[in-house]
Amino acid sequence: MATNTNSITIVGNLTRDPEMRYTANGNSTASFGVAVNRSWRNQQTNEWEERTSFFNVVCWQQLADNVAASLKKGMRIVATGRLEQRSWETEQGEKRSVVEIVADDVAPSLRFATAEVHRVERSSPGESAPVRNQPAPVAAGGTDYSDYGEEPF
């Protein structure tokens, strides 16, 4: 049986600050734009050329809260998720659709920057938790992975 996969990872710069919104039932969502640059050397002219692609990214619940509290326009990020197409009709009866990235995870890119990580208290499903700037627990000699239910590599 074949499994259909729909996953994408992009690395680029935020084109605008994340915009927070809330659904009718109180779920938080953040959306932002990402510019992804690609450059290459033209074989005929031996000149560098560049193309920029723009993507809309949507985050939900605690990821949305954390993104809005952490990221600003211009920051370089890494986002992973899936492509989804959304369709709607305007008040004038015009049909519209958009393809966007629904993020599973978003992180600052550390290629040209540093970051300071703070743990956030988990909330119940469907409930957004306020961001609490608590440093991640560190044991002598490194991170204590027992709180995460994981072991390093």
C-alpha cells in the first residue's frame, strides 16, 4: 500500500511579524510570510542570479503562541509542515483559494544567529498557554532529557 506524503521544509526570512488571531472556539493561530532566496551562477553569462519565493505559513495553538512571542520580521527561520489548499468565497461571490504551509514546527535558523531557548508550560489540548520565560532545565554536564521523555541521540 502506497502512503501519500505531503511534507515541506523551508528556510527563509520572515516578511512580516506573526499575526495572532483566535477562532470562535478560542484556538490561537499565527500566520506569517517567509521569503526563500535561491541563487545560482548562470552558465552562459557566469553571473550570479537570484530568485525569491514567498510562502504563507500558519501555526496553531501553542506553536502559534510561541511563534508570536519569539519571532519578528526579518528573522531567519526553519519551518516544517504540510501544504494545504484552502478555498472560500468573497462577499461579492468571487471564489478564492490559497496554498499555504501549515506548520508542525518552527525554529530560528542558527546559521547566522544565536538563540536562547526557554521552556513553556504545556497546556491541555485545545487550550493556549501563556508563554512563560523559564530556562530549560540543565543538569551538570548538559540538558536533562528526562523531562522530555527522550534521550540524546
